[in-house]
Amino acid sequence: MASQTNNALPLQVAIIGGGPAGFYTAQALFRVRPDIQVDLYERLPSPFGLVRSGVAPDHQKLKRPIQLYEQIANHTNFNLIANVTVGVDLPIAALSERYHAVVLANGTESGRLMNIPGEHLNGCHSATAFVGWYNGHPDFRDHVFDLSHENAIIVGQGNVAIDVCRILTKTVDELCHTDIAEHALDALAESRIRQVYLVGRRGPVQAKFTYQELKELTELSACVLETPAEELILNPASESELAKGDGATRGRVRNYETLKKFAIESLSTKPRRCTLRFLLSPIKLMGDQRLQQVMFERNRLTGPVGQQAALGTGEYETIDCGLLLSSIGYHGTPMTGVPFDSAQGIIPNQQGRVLDHDNPVSGLYAVGWVKRGPTGLIGTNKADAKETVTALLSDLSNHTQSTRAGLAGILPLLKQQSIKVVHFSDWQKIDQNEIERGLVKVKPREKFTRVADMLSVVATESNNP
């Protein structure tokens, strides 16, 4: 294959993953090189990743970045290749041979395990699965969550845990005009859950939820918030953490002051209760085939200011429950042909350059959660993408490149397997159909929750004159 100078070379870049990290990477590439060709591969027929399937249905404003992603997708040199699973339908090597660079933006899709006895029991699930279920993600469409018990426990105290608690405790009237999946709304309408425990291993000062998320729990029409007063007593190090005076501290102070207002037993007649518990670690799930009880060990905090860790005290508490949702973080999934750090659940990298035994893999990059771990907000991916793109373009500018076939060399491989590629124009048909379905129910949209149904829309629209 003949070599060309960099100035004349039409650079071909493949991005794997259609979530925020993938789109911000495309944006960063176009800002520096508007002539670059970007092909974004997505496993599902629907793009936008966790903005579509992770953001809570009652948080529609947080889905506004989709408008920007749509603008990026309409760039002349952008292609969406959805309904294609890289690593299964296409080996990563096939992309590396046909593109100058491949950027892995496939996220961390799996919920972290608690790794305690009884985690296999029916009734124990990851919050990741529950969020996917109520958001209509096809992977979780047929998951069954038994909501027939009065007590539920959520392990973890980040914003996802708060989202899950809110969905469990809101009324159907509060949810029916969101874009919650219809099957989830029907199940929640029959829910018998009356008590939800939100449990964290450290104290109230170390809890990861934001003030805005906590505030929403105080405003639920049918659920009262409470927390045991004795669990709000702070050790000296936690008091020092509150007194720091930086931006992060202000949020912690607001959280703590809010919690103190709910540190007495409420006389509210609201039918549901959310109890925030602190300094508890689950050590065993108990039950005969299905979950009936959770044993916790009480903790105390130890360590310097800002780095306190939970240490078990040898004191235990058991709480009855029929549903446990674990919200303790996410973990990446290995892809064949790509280095992977199983301990951290990410792709090993340096400034976005993928490493194999500490050596950069030529032409292979990572961005987003699979690069840095599941931290930050949607917008955090902008700076992350810029760092990776800077490394990528620097590498390409330092080496004479050969022409690459790009998508033209990939489509025949997909055609051989009879894989229906969903392009952005196809997604727009699915999108419009969902919006129209939602109008009937006064919802922003009624999502398709099965891949076959999405593909059916594309086929039907394509056959219409």
C-alpha cells in the first residue's frame, strides 16, 4: 500500500462506543482536523450510551447533551455504524488494519460485585441491571425484580443509588409522564415496597451523593426521609473534613445539615420510608434460595483527614429484606484482542494510549470510563477525550501513514454475516417513532426495549416510498 504525506492523507479513525465519551472524542477530532473521517461503532441500534439508558427518567434535563451529539453525528465526515458488536461481529484486528487509529470508548457496563456469601440468591441484583431495566435497555428488558416484599436495601450511597431509591419510592403519577419503560412502570405500580434502606460503609460526610440528589429525596410526595441520629455523630477527622472550606466541602456541609433535619423519627403518614444508614458493611446475604436477610458489620472510621477508611468493629446487625440492589460502582468487560486490567476493570493506558505490558499499542487508544474508571459526570468526558485525541493526533503526525480503507473495508465483512447496520439516518427513524409513541401517553418518548423492534422500524420505514 502506497505511503502518503500527512497533509494529503485522509485520516480514518474508528471509535468503539456510542456514549458521551465516544461523541466527545469525535467532537475533539473534528475541532482539530475537520477533514478527518470518523466512524463510530455502537453495539445497540440506539446511540448515546448512559445518557439514554443510565440517566434517570425523571431527570430529563440531564439528557440535553444528546442535542450536541446529534449535531456531531450530522458532521459530513461522521458515520454511525450501530447494531455492530466489535469483538464479536468484528475482531479488533479487522478495525486496526483498516483505520489509522481505533479509540475504545465502550465504557464499564458491569456492576461491581460485593463478593460476599449469598450474593447468588434470588432477590440480589446490581443497581446497573435495575437502572437498565427501568430505562428500557434491551440487555435488561427481561430481568425480573421481585417487588412483592416490604423491605428493600440499596448498598452504596452515590448518585446512582439515590436514583434507584427515588424510582422505588415515587408514585406512578410521578413517573408516568417520564420516559420510564412501560414494563417497569407496570411493575412499579404493583410494588409492595414500603421501606428502603440506603446503606453506606462510611459516614455521612464521606457519602458520594450530591446535595441536589439528596434534596430530591426530601421532596417525594409519598416517601419520608429519615436517618438515625447516632449515625450522624462525627469523629474529629470527619469534623475537620467539613471545616476545609473548599468547593467539595460546601456540598458535604449542605448534605450534613440536611441529614440532621431528618435525624428524628418522623410522624409523617406518607406510605413509604427511605432510611439512610451509615457505617455499615454487608458481610452476608441469607435466605433459602431467595434473599430474606442481610447481615451487616458496624464500622468505625480510621485514617487521616480526607482519607478515612471503614474498619469493622465486630458488632453486627441483621435487616430483613426481599430485594437488594448493589450500587458500589462499575467494572469494564474485557474485549478479545485488547489489553485489560482485571483488578481495576479498565484498559491500561497512559494519557489514552493503550498499554500492553507497559508498552504502547500502536494505533489503539482509550477514552471515558474504560480509560479512567467510572468517575465524574457526563461532561467530565470532554477533557478526557481531549487528552486522548491530543495523544492520537500527535502520534499520527510523527509517523508517515499509509492509506486505509476505513468503512469501505468493513462493510463487506458485515454483509457476509448478514448484519443489519444501523446508520444515523436509521436511528432518526427509530427516534421519531419513539417520540410519536410517547405522545399518546404524554411522555417524552416510549422506548423500544428490544433490538428486533428497533430493526423492524428501520425495515418498515425503508420499504415505504
